[in-house]
Amino acid sequence: MKILLTILTLILPITLQAQPDSLWSKTFGGMRTDYLHGLISTSDGGYALCGSFGYYEEREERGIRDLYLVKTDENGDEVWSATYGGNSRDQAWDLVETADGGFLVVGETSSYEDSSGAWVVKVDSTGEMEWWQTYGDGVDRFVKIIHYGERYLVSGRTNYAGAGSSDIWLVLIEDDGEEVDSWTFGDRGRDWAVSMTNTFDDGVIICGTTSAPDGGDADGILIKMDSDFETEWINIYDAGSQEGFGDVCQLSDSSFFAVGTSGELGPGEDYNLYFVRVDINGDSLWTKTVGGNEDEEFGHLATTPDGDLIVACQISNDVYLLRLDENANVIWSSIYEDGSMYGITEIVATDDGGYAFATTTHFSAEGQWSDNLWLVKLNTDMLRLLDVPDTAMVSTDTLIYDLSYFDQFVSPPVYLDSALTYELQYDGEMDVGIVFEQLYIIPGGWVGVDSLSLITLEEDNEENGDTTRFYITVEEPDAVEDMPDIPVDYALLTAYPNPFNSTVNITYTMENAGPLTVAIYDIEGREVERLHEGVRGVGTQSFTWNAESQSSGIYFARIETNSSTEMIKMSLVR
């Protein structure tokens, strides 16, 4: 279906509070034109970048460009780099790490007369090529690859297998590159996929751009497929100008959040960031554009440990980062100025609570201009907005928290050398205070506490050295009549403690006897562990998940019965 949207435009200041500083930056490439297309964090704490490596003097021998892959350590220092290709044009667009520590890289090649087209290359952990495979014909391209169980899903565009001048193309492959199945979408004209992600129901959602055969304005497109690769829905978004999506993710409530670009072509016209949120059925919840008087181009997404979103994009040849909540409200934004960046900007969250982004930078060296891959590591994002559990409804009873309780909400390595101070902010008629290393909250009457949030900010202090301030904010509901008639003192599905350090207890109240499945999923929608699958009786069922082997981050416990499916978000903090 095609959706005509009313757009809410937010004009934002460029810099807000608490954005992270850069720790280091590294460039990779030669002395000509090298382009960044993909970035991932690796299991050893380092990074892998992919794109293309350009030639000039060696063009007759090496071709115009080769697929380019760089592996770094945790400090951004190059461990190895390699190029792959023939005597024409070859480039990478995305990559994933494989179970053996190697990589599957996807892109395109036009170097092989009988085997040009979309390209998948397998390399080992040292960069040695193990095999490669092409799909389609010489003008087809893969731009995204994701894990799909023990297999892989790749997406892109095809002129060979579809109906239009180019169609969105999805291919399922084995770990040796053998094609299992494929699907195409599009009959309007030029359609292409830009990104995709796994979904909680073992399906996939694809985002990209579509345009009519007459060459009219481009529109954004979202395609949702189920676990059998049946199409559940296709949405086309037309806001009256040029639209396209660059990335998409699924939120904890199962809705989808997509980011792209909206704007007009031509002199004096600007592109803005374009956000869309839809529910699990594809029904639009809201659409927003964010931007100022400069062009903001195609954003890519990363998620934070506490469920926020980081968007990375280009703005007037600088890198523009925004931290958003799930409703696209801007928590902070920052520009990393260079004036010479362009093209794709990729971003990943790192284990220390920070981020790394990569893009292409244009610079002058030895009297000539060159383009290189640029990797930047950002410091820990010191902003934490956290909903502390068990404060949604209380009576006149006093809530008491040991201050050490709040330690689990932050990244411990950042604060080991810090002096800790606590400051309280609260709203409403209640008594709040810190006594003997404990936080006391005494609500005024039967009104309940609406939220308890924590903001941490590390500061340099001449007297105390590094100081970490805990701003604890307590808010009450706006009005008593907004509260339910009876207190919400239990839920069908609970997880405690939450956040947790290594183990969490998951309880579920069965209203009827029958089949029960309990599974854990990560933030990417991959099933991490299945705790139970079988028949249970009426009453409270308890399960313990030991997450010792898992990394810090957001996880979801999913309960499925014959009559309902419930999900709860859990934060694992080391």
C-alpha cells in the first residue's frame, strides 16, 4: 500500500548536551580513491571495514577498483588489510563475521567475463580468500548480509531476476555460498534494497527505495516477511518529495523504526533525516523529519544498551550523530567536523558504552588529493536515562534503594577511578532524600511514582579528580485521576533483578494449562537460548537464565502460549 503522510518537522540546534568525545581516529587506504561502505565490531574487540580500493597508474593491470577489507584491533591499529578482484570494477558493501573468525563480504564485481554480478567473498581470520561466488549478471549488486540461523540472507538489487529496470532482491545462501532460494520485489521501475534486519518472529524486514517507471520521485519502501519468507506487508512512503530509507531496526515493543532521507532535488532545496515508526502489522504510528538548513543524508542506526538509538549521517561533508529515544526525540546531537567527509557513514555500539563510526574522508597528501576510509572511536556515552523497576505504582509505603543499586546501570570500567557523588532532582509532593548511603522516596498520599531515572555524567574536578555525578530524578503522575483505580502490583511476565549481572529469574503466571515456550532473544532479534518448550499447568512458572557467556546489552524474554505472546526487556550489565 502507498501511504501519504503528514510530516512533523523538527528544526534542531546542532549541539546538545552530553555527546561523547572522540578518543582516536585512523585512516586506511592508498593514494587514490578508496571508499568506505561497511563497518562491524568483531568478537575480539576490534573492527572490520570494507569498501573499495582505487587504482590510477595500475589501472591497466589491476582495474579501476578492488574490493577492500581492513581488520583492526581494539585501538584501531591495522592488523591486516587485503584487496580482492580482477581487472575491472569490484567493491564491497557489507560484511559479517563468521563462526571461524573469518568474514563473509558482499558486493559486486564486473571483472569476470562469465561470472560478473552480485558477489560474495569468504575470507579466513587472516584475510586469505577461501572462496567466492557470483549471482545474477554484471549489473546486479548485494549491499547487505545478515546471519539467518546457520545460513545467511543477502539483499540488494537485480536487473537480471526481477520485473522492473531494477528490483529489490533477497537471496538465502548456505555457509559455502550455495543459493537456497531467492525473492524479488518491484514492478514500478527502479527498486533497490539498502538494509535489512532480523525480526523477533524469525522473519526479516527490508528497507530501501522505489520509484515509478516514468522516473518520478523516489519513495521509501518497507517489506516485512515472515519465517517462511511469505510477504506479510509492503509499505511505500510518499511525503511529496524524494524519500528513501537507509536503515531499519525492531524495538522492544515489536514495532519497527526506519531512518532515511526526505527532500527535494535542485538548487536551494535541502534533504532532511526522515524517521518512520510502524507497528508489527505495518500500520504507521508516526513520521518525522529532523534537520536544519543543511543537507542531512541517509542515516544508519546503532542501538544503545538502554534501548535508545544512535543515528549517523552526513551533513555538509561532516559526520552528524544523534541519540534518539524510540519516539525520535533528540537526547543529544553532535557534529564531528572535518569538512571533507562524504558518502556512507556507518556506526556500531562498542562494549565500553561508546561508539565507533566510519566514513570516507577526502584529504591532501604529498601534493595530491586522496580518498581514504576513516575510523573514529568515540568515548563512552555518559548519558544514561534509565527506568528503574518497581516504581510504576506504590502506596504510602516508603521506597528504599541502596546507592550501590545504581552501580549496575553504568559501565563499571569507566568509573573505577572516579569519585562518586549523588544529586537528587524530584517533582511532586513527596519526600526524597539520601541518608546513610540510601535513597528514600516517600510519596505524598496515594498517588504513586511515575518514573525514577538516572543520569550519569563524568567530570574532571581539580579537588577530587574524575567525578561521576548521579542525577537521580523522581517524578509523580500529573494528576491523581490519571492513575488506575487499583494498584498494578503484579504482571503476568516479570524478570528480576533487572538490570542483572549474570543470572535473571523469569516468572510467568499461567492462567490456563497448556503449551509454553520460553526463549531469550538479543537486540538483533536472534534467539540466544530456549529455556523451556513443553506443557505447564496453571500458576506461576519460574525459569532462570544464566547469561555468563553473553556480552552486556539488551535482551528480551519471550513467552508464548496458545492464547498469547508476552515479551519483556532485560538489561545485562557487567
